Amino acid sequence: MIKSDAIIVSAGKGQRLGGVRKKQFLSLGGKPILSHTLASFERCPLIRFILVVVGEEDLEYCLKEVIEPYHYQKVLKIIPGGKRRQDSVKKGIEALPEDTEIVVIHDGVRPFVTEEMIEASIEEATRSGAAVVGVPVKDTIKMATSDGIVLHTLERSSLWQVQTPQAFQASILRKAYFTPALEEMSVPDDATLVERLGIKVHLLPGSYSNIKITTQEDLMLAQLILQMASKSNGEER
């Protein structure tokens, strides 16, 4: 069996959401958002270990309020993150076991990731080296100047909204994160660094429900998604 390990990145400050508690620890359906995320990786049979990356000040809180109450057995380590998301991912990579073959990276505040998405990304990364999930954009996208003047309209049919999980062969990801020419670049996601190595990244279908909780509106939507999922499960039973 391929040795597939996950890095759950959850070291953000959550400033756009406001409040005294960081977004990853806010309650969603009676449990922390991060707990919902971890549950999908815990259940996925292709995941061997999970590394959770949080702020250094949150290590104890995460252990006591997120990991221990829900008895996650696959969580190998909780490690402190860095200033930027990519710094946190790099710390996660450094903490991986040496024999890791596939690395799956996921945002801690995407609680509706499914086992199917995780498995599909692992299988594609095993075949091709790099895979990300995403959805086609719904809105028309325009490129504009810094002062708000439209330059041109992009062709919507070729545009995707990229999500996580993103999965990579460990050797590729380590090369992307530890190549000196790339280390100082500021990038929006892990796939960008891999793309800059000249490696093709394969897109897989994600879900419009696989939202990243960043704002109050996102949290409201997440509560609705959870309610609908609970109702659907109840009807199935």
C-alpha cells in the first residue's frame, strides 16, 4: 500500500472572521471546524498519518480541545506553523516520516472535504505526480488594472477555482519547497510551486460545498451545508 500522509494546515489567524477565537476552533454543529476536517482524513483508508500545523500558541489548545476529545488515532504530530501558509506547509514537510510516498495537503478550515476527494487525489498523484481538486468558475472573470479599469474578459470555460486537497509525490513536493530559486517566492497554493518546476498538475473534480471558511458569510453557509447534510443522512436512514 502506498504510504500516504496528510498535512492539515491550520495556523492562520482568522482575522477576517473576527472574534476572539481563531476560525479553525470555532464551533460548527457542536464541534470545532478543524475536528470536522480531521474526521474525513481519519476515516480515509488511504491515509496513514496526519500532521496538524497550528500556531505555536495553539499547540496545547489543539491537543486538548480538538485531538483528544475526538480520539483521532492517525494524528502523528501537532507542529507549530510559520508566518505564511507556505512556511507552515514547509514545516509540515520537514516533519514527515522519511518513507512518505504521497503527501496530501489540505486547509484545516475546509471541513466538507470527502473521503472520495482525498482518495482520488492520492490515486492521481500516484499515477502522474501531482493532483489538485477544483470546480469550474461560475461567474465571468475580468482582468483589471489596480485602479479598476477592465483590461479584458477571461474565457470562463478554461478557468477553475482550485481547492484542497492537493496531493503530490513526496519527492516532487520536497524538490518544490527546497529548491533555492523557489523558496522565497510567495505563492497562493502548493501546486504553484510544483508548476514552476515544469511539472504538470492534474485537475480533479472538487465540490462547490468544499468551501474554505474565511468570513462570517462562509460560516453561515457552512452551517447550512451541515444542516442539509444531516437532514439528508437522516432521510437515508
